[in-house]
Amino acid sequence: MIGHAGRLAVDPLGFLEQQRAVGAVVRLRLVGRDCFLINSAEAATQVLVAQQDRFDKGGPFMEAARQLVGNGVITCGAEDHRVQRAEMQPAFSRGRVAAYSEVMRACAEEATASWKAGRPVDVGKEMYRLAALAVARTLVSAPAGRQAASVMAEALPQLLRGLLRRMLIPAAWVHRVPTPANQRFDAARARLDAAIAEVVAQYRRQERDRPDLLSRIMAGEEGGGRRPDDAEVRDQVMSVLAAGVETTASLLAWSFQLLARHPEVRNRLWEEVDGALGRRPVTFDDLPALPFTKRLLTEVLRLYPPTWLLSRVAVRDAEICGHPLPKGADVLISPYALQRDPDVFPHPGRLDPDRWLPERLTTAQRRSFLAFGAGRRRCMGEFYGMTETTLALATIARSWHLRPTRPEPARPVPRFLLVPARQPLVPHRRGDRR
Ligand code: HEM
């Protein structure tokens, strides 16, 4: 009855990688639903870009996500998306991100202010705190925004585990049974809902006082005068927190886990950061002088894309690489599996930032790199996220050197997003080589 769901639940990453050899499009059976897994960059480009009018947000992954973020910009259908994206896009422009950059850098300094040399830190948690602070200060700046980000930090692991179960077992009744796991999920969601309701209420009370994304949306400035109701605003706050915090936190946590085990890569990062900055703090204008840092972050995203699975539903009959996909079919695309295709990325498990050097970059690599998605639904926060993580990496690398506590590398944990298993690292002051 459960079809492939069992194997997908037990070892999703291994299962998806195995399927790559089966064909460009593979039909899976997930608890009574047919689902098509897309296994080649060409087929993924067809779904996400060339034939994007035939595919909308949907499928088990999105249905699960809607239980958390409702009908916000990440999950909404094509019709609502046009309006919602236009409302939010200006907040992610180059100029706006440049204006946020000083706050982003300050967040990295603040997040590491309590580190003590030699005392292990839970780097996943620390990076989450940094990312939550940055989004709360730049995009959702009401005092309750920070509170909502910290409630989300506490509730998210529970919610993400629950969403993964809902995605793999897409049968609503299973999740209504009052099991301890379902009760924990419902309680975590209720806590988060209450925190977000307070954000919305604060914005309603003083919406004109803040120059950030949500006050503008609420005041109707970005949407040509359209003022969304509380439910729409709630979904948008939830979407920005869900899209903008765990993704960058995961990217930074993976970066430090990998740097701790690759001294040759870490030395090149130090060389670049020290050469570009000397003793002064990093600014937005330094970004062009940090190309290795950018390649490193891109390579980390290739190895461990936080959004390891994308999902769509066919809204019209389609044909992808010779395979008919009927209207209503669920479609899954795994950036994780495509970005580890050895035909496109030789030695795919190796951390090699230089594979992104312009002279080594191939069209196949570019097409297979789907960490930010593609087409109309491509990540809106890509520039924001890359700026935040570059500034954070440069700020932390100037002062700190993080060493592993265990011999084995951190294991990837595919929750709703892909995160490293908890593994503390030990910070040491740069220059202190003990
Ligand atoms: C390393 C960091 C990030 C990664 C890897 C990432 C990845 C993605 C991916 C893969 C999608 C497309 C999902 C799909 O097609 O189903 C997406 C969408 C989105 N992301 Fe990001 N993201 C990151 C950072 C951010 C940040 C920092 C923000 C905002 C603060 C953000 C906001 C969004 C939004 C609003 C969408 C929905 C776009 C739409 O449907 O039009 N992301 N992201």
C-alpha cells in the first residue's frame, strides 16, 4: 500500500541518488498516489522553465508546506503568485540588500559575541540564531518579529519532522490521529501561530513606523494600494521566516562543518578575506573582492542544498523527455541528486570550490545546479541569502577558526530542509594555533 514511501522515508537521499540511474523520469508510488521523479537536468529544466505553464506549485511537498505557511508566496498557486511576487520583489533588490548589509554583518558579530575560545558551540543552533536575527531585523522588524523568529527556532525541528511525515505519507487522516507525534506537531504550530498573530497585531498598530518589507506590504505600498487582510499577512510572515532563516542557517552550518575538515580550503578562505579586508570589518562593497568565498558557498550548496526536494503538480497534460505526464500528476525534483551526478560534477562528493571558476564552469553544471530552483518560482532571496552568508563567513573567518570535536564528518539529515546532524565545533581565535 505504501509503495516507495517506505524506502523514501528510511533513506531518502540514498534512494533519490539510486533512482538517477533508472531514467530521466521515474514513476513512484507513494501511499496510493503516483508521483513522477525527475532525474535529469534536461527534464528538470522542462518542468521548471520551458513548460512551467503546465506545472504549478503542488504535490506532496507543497501540500505539506501549506500546512505551515498557508497560501504565502512560496506555496501559492500561479494566479496568486503574480501579485504576491510583485509585492515582495522590491524588498530583495540590490539596493535594498545593500542597505541591509550593515545589519547583516552586525548580526554575525552579535551571534558570535558569546563564543569562548576552546568552548564547543552547537554551530547549527548558532547559525540559526544569526539568520533569524538578520531576517527579523531587516524584513520583519517589529519587536514581535524577533520573538516570532525565536519561537520558530524552538518549534521548527518539530514542525519540520511533522511536515516530512506529511509529505511522505500524503493521507490527511493519518495525521489527525492523536498520536504523541501529531500532538507535538499541533502544539508547535499553535505556538508559532500565536507568535505570528502578535507580529501582525503590532504591525497593524504601528504600520507606518518601520521601513521594512512587511510594513510596506501591509500599507499597500508595494502592491499598488492593495491592503492584504490578517490571514494573508500571517502567511507572508510565515513564508519569509520559513524561506529565509533555515536555508541560510543550513548553508552557514554546512560551511563551517566542511571548513573544519578541509584545512586547504579554509586557508584559501583566510587568504582571501585577510587580503581583501586587512583589519577592517567587511562591507557590501567588498563582495566583488571575495570571489573564492562565493565559490565556496556555491559548492557547499551543491553538496548540501537546503531545499533538497522541489515539488510540482501538472495542471495540464505534458510530455517530459518523451514521458507523458497526465494532468494532476505529482512531480518531484531533487537538486541533491542532480547536483551529485558524476557525469556533470566529476568526483561529486569532493568539496572543490574551483569547479565554479568561470573557465571550468560548464553549461551542464549551470543547468544541474538547482539549489535556488529555476523559472518563475526561482528563489527571491538568492541575492539576499548569498550576501548575508558571504558577510557572515567573512566576519567569522576573520576572527575564528572552528575545529571538529569528532573524527567523522557531520551526517546530512533530510528533514523538510537538509541540515547537518548536530555536531559541536570548537572555536579558537585566529592566530592561536593550539
Ligand atoms: C541559501 C539560501 C537559500 C536557498 C538555498 C533557497 C532556496 C530556494 C529554492 C530552491 C526556492 C524555490 C522553491 C521551488 O521552486 O519550489 C526558493 C524560493 C523562495 N525563497 Fe529561497 N533560498 C534561500 C534563501 C532565501 C532567503 C534568505 C529568502 C528571504 C529572506 C528566501 C525567500 C524565498 C522566497 C520568497 C521564495 C519563493 C519564490 C517564489 O515562489 O516566487 N530564500 N528558495
